[in-house]
Amino acid sequence: MNIHPLKHTFFVMAACLILLTGAMQALAAEDWMYHDIVEADFVISHVTVPMAENVMIIDARPYKPMYVKGHIPGAVSIPFTAFDKKTDLLPKDKNALLIYYCGGVECKLSHKSAKKAQKLGYTNVKVFAKGFPEYMNQAGAYAAVSAEYVAAKIAENKTLVVDSRPQKPKYDKGHIPTAISIPFTHFDDLSGKLPRSLETPVIFYCGGLHCRLSHKSAARALVMGYKDVSVFALGYPEWKNQFGAAADTVAVKAGEIEGSIDLDRFKTIITTNPESIMLIDTRDPDEFAKGHFKTAVNIPVADLEDKIPGFPADKPVVFVCSTGARSGEAYYMTKDVRESLTDVYYVEAQISFKKDGTYTIKAPK
């Protein structure tokens, strides 16, 4: 069949117009997307406890109900709608890695937030476009939840809340109401306290964002087959900030906590005569490598028991960690294993270390 040249030209022009229109629509549809997209493995590689100083994972979804009931561990809530009001939460270092995410590939909030951050001068901004749903699809993934969510679940009486800190002195001193004590270092021995049904929701918590015990416990529970596992990463300090101490806590007078060293005295020793004590850092080796007291020896609490017989008796032994949880457990372990060693203490404080060797010591709230 012969086609008139004019008709042929018309068909070609129409086809080109259709293709061009489709291309323009595709470009328009993607115009809202941020240019630097990362996958789940990249995000997971930057989820650490505590989070690195130069990395911030940011949840751009609304705080309620999305962030509250589940977010990537370590993520900070900066909803896109509140971006301009919360720029003070962003790192001072404009070269810090910022990873934004929201509700999945159809969600624009993370892309819009990333563009705003770039306009503020941040040079290393990424978007995890597949967002929280994709993170939760990864093997071994669990969500972090807020204090409000924990309180709601306690009210429903359908969730088991587990304190991963040492029973002495932490759990006995104070814990979230209804929480049971399963210290991580005794997890295998006490795992029978977990629900029989693997479908029962379980929330683990410990001493805050610098404490790994709840995360390690959550990982163990997932391996056991529990389906609904989460971590209240801000832990007991945040619970007390929002709801106060639990009514069933054991009252302890300031300065009289069993086994603890006077905090002002400890600060003086570290500053003026650190060699006068044997200082043992009970955190994990990677935490220790990121910053520690110069005279401290690193013995993770899980490896401590066999080392106790070799501790010196001619100088005080002082245990330290980042929250007082692991150091407190080390104190009680030492008293159990070597009762004759009387000059033993632990530091009950929030301690943060930096790469440059500086540190901050804050009294517990």
C-alpha cells in the first residue's frame, strides 16, 4: 500500500510528538526526585550504636503517627513540614553525611528535605528513596520506637517490655512499669522468660542512645524467631524525662548508690592523678577505639569474669562505660567472683567520648 508523502510526514511528526510528550511527562514526573539515591545496604552500613559524629539519618515523615511507631534505629525526626523550624538539629559540619528517608518510592518528603539541606550548604546529602518499608524488608532488621509508643503498648497489655540492662544496679534502681529483667549478658540463660508465642510483640530497651544492650538483645530475639521485635533506643533516661520514674522503683539517695564512686571525686582523679586507679572500660572494642580515657584498659563486660582474679589489690579498681549499665554489672560481677577485693567501684554517669580525646561526664538524671 502506497502512502502519500504528506500523510507519511504527518504520521512521523505525530509519532515524534507523542514520544516527546511522553519524555517530557517522564521528566516532569521525576523532577521532584533528589539526584543522589542510595540503597538499603548503604543505610544499614551507617547504622551504629552510638551513631557516628559525622553521620545523621533523618526521618522526613510526620513524627506522629509514623516516626513514633517505627523508624530506623538512630534516625532523627525532622519532618519535612517542620524542616525550617528544626534546622538546629542538623550537624554543624556541612560535610557530614545526611541520609534522608520517608515512606517509600512514592513519598516526596525525603527528596524535598534533601534539596533543602543542599541549599543550606550541606555537601554530602543522600536519599534512601525506598524508605522505611524497604529497610524493614531487610534480613535482621528491627524498628526503633518512641516513648509514647511504648506507653501505648503497655496500656494495651499485649506487648512484653524487656529491660536489657543489668538487674543490679540498673533494673532494681528503676525501670519502665511492667518491664521484665533479661540482662543481655544473661540472655541465653533467661530467654525462657520471653513469650511462648513468636507472634507476641517484644520491645527491648536499655540506657539510651549509647547503650547497645537492647540492640543486641533484639538481634538475638529475631534469631530465635520472634516476628515483632523493636527497640526503644532512647531507653530509660527518656522514659523518666517524659513520664517520671516508675512507682515500683527502689529509692536510692543521691551519692549513696551501692558501688558507685563519687562523681566529683572521679573527675578529680581523672584530671590530676589517673594512674592512682585501675580504670577498666567495659564497652565493646569498637566503641573504645572511637574514644576513651587515656589510662583505661578495655575489657568488655562479656569477657570480664576470667580477668577478675588478676586485678590488683594495691589500688582501687574503677569500671566505666557510657551509661553506667555495663560498668555497674562489672562491679557486681567482681564482687561475686572475688569478694575479698573491697576497693572496687563503678562510674554512674552518662559519658561521651570524641575522637580528639575530649569527653563529657554528666550525672544521671
